[in-house]
Amino acid sequence: MTLLKVPQPYDFALSTGRYRAFGPDLANLWHEGGLHRVVGGREVRIEAAPGGVEVEPLDAGTEPVVRKLLGFPFDLEAFAMHAPRDPVLADLVPRLSGLRPPLAPDPFESVVTSITAQQVSLRAAFAIRNRFIQRLGEPAVRAYSFPSREAVAASSPDELRALGFSQRKAEYVVGLARSGLDLHALAALPDAEVKARLTVLPGIGEWTADWFLARHLARPRAWPAGDLGLRKAVGAFYDGGRSLTTEEARAYEPRFEPFQNLTAHYLLTGWLTLRP
């Protein structure tokens, strides 16, 4: 295996916790202390190592995907310097030292993942998504490639319904795959335009668009105020334990300028693991 250096401090297990907290994720599979991801038909294993991670295979084809998956675009050093300005973050960031939020390397995967999580528990979403991955993805050694846009476009809503999707979600996912929207081109657009392009599609609202900005594009100011978990986390840390409305959570956004995205990840992780 080859060492890929990660800016320190870095806690691999903490950073990849979302891939096992709600059950296995067949496209980002945790197995015996390592994360498995299929890249270009090859299964890549990533595991913790002093100073970073060991990756096999690591080459020009796999390294960009691994770097994206491990959240390299985030500027954690600047965020740590900013955190002491807020009393909650001043306490939380050192306690979660080494948390580098992972990112979805593929834009289609990012949107579909959010659609499957709409209005259901994350355990249910993972279970449905795994059946979807097994049905339309390609198996490698242990992990599967996430279903390609072409494979989903060639499927039907009825096929997805048989996997546990609701009728509407099945239509949304197939509709996205068959749409003319160039998801890769969104990376060149400002946040507001990205959201505008996404939300004209059926089934993609502000919540899904915000998570696309946060978990695929790593935009610093992405703030998924409509997310129930984030609303609970903000309420727990800042408002006496209340579960806030979307509007109330949105009002906190300027407080965390210009690190809304990292703040959201740290508040969510802190709420799930530390419970204020």
C-alpha cells in the first residue's frame, strides 16, 4: 500500500464514521478497519496510517477520487483558527480534532443519495440505497460501484419501486438520470446558480441542493438549514435543546460566516457523538 499524506491532525475513523453509523454503505464500504471504494472498475482500499492514509492502488486514476472522498478541499486549518470566535465551536472543534468531513466524489451519486434520504430514517435510506446499488451497480471484490447515470436512465420507476423506493422517489431518480442537466458543469457555477439549476428538477428542493453544495462541491458557505438533524444540533448547542424550524436554523447562518459548511458538519457530528 502507498502512503497518501493528509494534513494533520486527521482522525480517519472519526472522519469516515458516517459510512457505518447507519449500516453498511456498499459504495463506500467499511471492512476490517478500511474503507473500500470502486474507482474505474478497481476496488480501492483506504486505511489509517501515521501522517495520513495508506491506499491500494494509488495512482493517477484513483488519487483524485480518494482525495475528494477524504475531504481534502476543506481548509481545516483556517476553520480551527476561526473557531475560538464562537464559544460553542471553541469547545467543539478541539474535541473533534481530526474530523475531516468526507465528500461524495460523483455528482450523480450525491444527488441520488440525498433523494433516497428524503423524509425517511438514515437506516432505512441506507438499506434502500444498498439494494439499488446491488441491482444497478457493478460488484468488485467487496464493494460495488455506485450505479451509473446511464444504468439508471435505462431502468424504470417500477424497477426502483421493487427495491423499496416510493413511487415519487423512483420517478425523481430516473428523471434526474434522463434529464439534460450536466451535473459536472455545476462545479463552475456560483452557489445560487447551482441551486437554481438543481431545484427546477422534480423532487429536488432546497434541502437536496444544499447538501449537494455541502457534500459534493465542498462550498464553504453551504448551510443545509432544512436538515432535521442540523436543526436539532443547532437547537441543542445554541437554543436550550429545541428542535428549530428551518427559518430559525437559517437565521444562524451569518453567525458562522465564512465556514457554514464545516460548522454544519461539526455540529452534526458533535450532536450525534457528544450530545450537549
